[in-house]
Amino acid sequence: MKTYRVKAVRDAEEALVFEILQNLQRKGTIVFEEEHMEPKPKATTPATEEQVQEIIDEAELMPYYSEQEAKKILHL
């Protein structure tokens, strides 16, 4: 069994393509399932130096580790 992705080239043709696929499914030729696209997550932006310092302060690592060690521990 093969899986195909079908995309209507024009929005005006979308209803026709949908109808054709439904007809093929009724005949038992194909199994037709609509795929729900998940929204793509936004690209991440690096933390500012101020945010990095706040994260380190919240983790309370500075009394025990240097700033570089704390950044490495926190993967910053």
C-alpha cells in the first residue's frame, strides 16, 4: 500500500478534487483521510545577556560555580 499527498493547485479546484477522492473512497478504491497540518513553531531567539543572568540567579548557582560553569550547566 502506498500513501500519497494530494494538493489542489487552485483553491477553485479544491472542491472538485475533494469530490473525486470521496467518490474513489465510496467505490472502495482508496482510503481517504484528511490530514490536519500542525502550525509550525516560531523560530527561537537567543536569550539576551540580561535574561541569561536572571536564569543563573534564579538557579542560585553563582555561589558554587563560575558564570561560565553555570552557563554550561544550564545549557545557555
